[in-house]
Amino acid sequence: MFISTTCKERGNGMNSEKLSTNYMICTNYQKVLRKENGARVPQPMASGPTAFISEKEIAQDNPVDGHPSLLFLEEYSTTGHADNTTKIMGLHPQYLESFLRTQYYILRMDGPLPFEHRHYLAIMAAARHQCSYLVNMHINEFLQVGGDSEWLSGLEYIPQKLKNLNEVNKILAHRPWLITKEHIKKLLKPGENSWSLAELVHAMVLLAHYHALASFIFGSGINPEIDQDTSHGFRAPVVSNFCMCSNTNDSHVEDVISVHSSPGTSDSVSELEALMERMKRLQEENEEEEATQEEMATRFEKEKKESLMVVTGAYEDEWIPTSCISRYVDDPSFGYKDFARRGDDQLPTFRAQDYSWEDHGFSLVNRLYSDIGQLLDEKFRMVRNLTYNTMAIHEDVDTTTLRRAIWNYVHCMFGIRYDDYDYGEVNQLLERSLKVYIKTVTCYPERTTKRMYDSYWRQFKHSEKIHVNLLLMEARMQAELLYALRAITHYMT
């Protein structure tokens, strides 16, 4: 069931109208509504950069505000200030600089696409996940660079050339393994609305960037900016448009999680110690002997099929985007479907050894869109190698196996396999609640809730959990790019 509140339309030269915003309401709360014959009251303005972490806890760890070594914020920030996303990413300043430099390049520097097209593509990408935070941000940016306000009335008002990207946008956002050279051929077909290869690569990078950034924003519970539309005194929650009552839609997820992790400090500590012991044992086993290629292939197929059993929530109602955002969404019912669906063995596994970022994607994207390959590569390497050698209260810990398991699990859900990786490590290192969280943030980010965020790694610092979100974001972006760039390569050959 859905009920409505309102959101105010923004835009230059556009009629100021109030549009219905739909919220998914759980069955229990429906009964309350029927009894009281009322409507859901929007959430009051939230304080702080995130709804998942208190301002006090952020302040203890966050070096962004006023830190002298972070002068790059002024140089590379696209908003002119440290926005909420930047403040949370700022828990990891080294990564933040790489992220901002890359984002600044694809939005602000010379490139194949006009500036207004770049921001409109950001809107289209963010809208696939109903990310009002990014949609509102880039509506403002679009108007500031001189974009036609009529385009903000919806996809039917934009040039045909941009409309032609709708199919690729939805496929990349939800099922990137379906993109083929035929999609590329159609976009590059000579004519009035054709794309050049350079333009298309720039567009692919933008779309993948904002699909992935939406995952980070929902996964981190980022609050709307104070200067975003708040004239009515309330904000539609960016975190999730799902019912926020105690018997909410993610209660089924919590039932699944509770089987594997019961609350309590002592249990949390013992889980931490057990994880560290498993990491140590895996490192020792890897030094002693390696599994055969056949064994590793079998373990990948097993993990791929087991990912089907990771339940992200009991969402029986069809999800409908808010009407403020639905105008930017084509085919809203199209969403993520498990790569390894039951009884479906037709989709071939993407073998990273046949087409990898390092050996193939990097050189292609750098050739067609100068320098972006280098920036992306630095960002991917930064997040994968980022470590403080700590785990919760423990120091001098090698977290390599854990970071690799998280990255490769994301790629596994997208059907990408590394021949030299033992996927048995994923099951040993990633607890059930963490798998639920990873799959939700990566594949259905708009469904992420604070309860999911709180349910895993309860002894870890918030900065460590934000590090997980950075890994998920970058692993997702690279997976999308690998499929897109492989399709372009197939077209070119």
C-alpha cells in the first residue's frame, strides 16, 4: 500500500506545483491508518550528515571540517562546500581526495559531453534508485550550467539523443550483464541523434558513477542538504521511502539476521574474535597450499547459487518511485534480478581473466576519454588497498582477505569470476547479516535501513563500516564498467 505526502517542484521558469510522493506502508501500519483515518506525517528535518550515525560519533572520527591537509576540498568540490556525502567519505581522507578529483573531472573538466548533458545523465542515473538526494542536487547543477528547464518536466521533453540512453541506463543500473554490442551499435548508428564513441564512454562512466554513488548514499543513510528543498518544513527521507514504523518491511530481514546473530555485547565480541581467527587461519592455509582451478570454479558456482538465498526483504508490494522522480525513470518495474536465477543456466559467467579492468577496460576508456582511465584506476586501487591495520579495538591486523572477500562477493552477484580466487573465503568471512546488507546496498540500495546497517559488525567503528560502503560502491561501479566496456570492445572488433 502507498500513501502520499507532497514534494515541491523546483526549476526556473517552471510552474511551482506540489506533487504526490508515494511511501510504502507495511501491513501493520495500514491497520493503524485505517483506524485513525489519517495520513503518514513526513519526517521532520534530520540533523547531521547521516541518519545512521550520531553527530557526536562522526565528530570524534571525522577530520574533514577545518583540517589543513584537506585543502583539495576547495579545489575539487562540485558544490563549493563539504556536503553531507563528503563529510561521511571524509572519514577516509585519502580516498575522498581521489573520489572528488574523479567526480570533478567527469562533471567539470573538458570532455566529449556538454555540461548540461552531464548533469541530466546524473539525474537519470540517480532516479533509477529513487535517490532524491542526487536528483535534487543535479537539478540545481543542471540549471546553473544553463540547462533547459523544460527538460526537468520529464524524459519526454529531452532531446532524442539523450532519450536513446534510457535502455542502457536501466540495464547498467540493474542487470549490466545484459548489455551487448547491439546496444552499442544502435547508439552509434549514423544519423542526427547518433553518439560518438568518446561521448558514449563519457556517458557510461557518468551513469555507472551515479548508480554506484546512490548505493553509497543509501548505505550510509545520508541526510538531505540543508539548502535542498525544505520550504514546507519537512524532508522526504533520503534514506528510504519505506514505512519507518517498528514493524516495517525489513522485519523479515531482521528475522533472517537474528538466526545468525543475537544481540548483546558479549556475543558481538565473540563474533569479532571468531572472524579474526578465521582470517588468520585462511592466511595460513593460503600460504601452505592452493586449491585447484577445478575446486575454485566449483566454489564460485556454489557461492553464486547461494547468493540467491540471501534475502533482502519481504517486499510483496510493487515499488513505485515518488512522482517527483518518476518523470526521470523509463520502465520503473525493471530492477535487479539474481544473475544465477533458479533453473536459469543460460547466462555465461564473466571471466575476469578474459576481460579485466587492468588489461582491457583501463586502456580502452583512457583511449576514448583521455585521462579518466588513470583517475578511475587510482580510485579503484585506493579503496581496495586502503587499510589502517585495525579491526574494531584490535591493531596490527592484516585485513587484506576481508577486503578482497567483500569486493569479490559484489562481483560474484554480477556474475564476474576471478579464476585465481577461492570463493570458499566469502562464506567463511562474510556473516549472513553482512551478506544481506551487501546485497541490499549493491542491488536494491533504496531498500537499505538503519536496522540493516546496525545488524552487522556491531563491535566495529563507524569509519570501518563506511569503508565497507566505499568498497561496495567502487566494486559495483567497476562491474558496470566492465560489462559496458566489453560490449564496446565487441562492437569495435
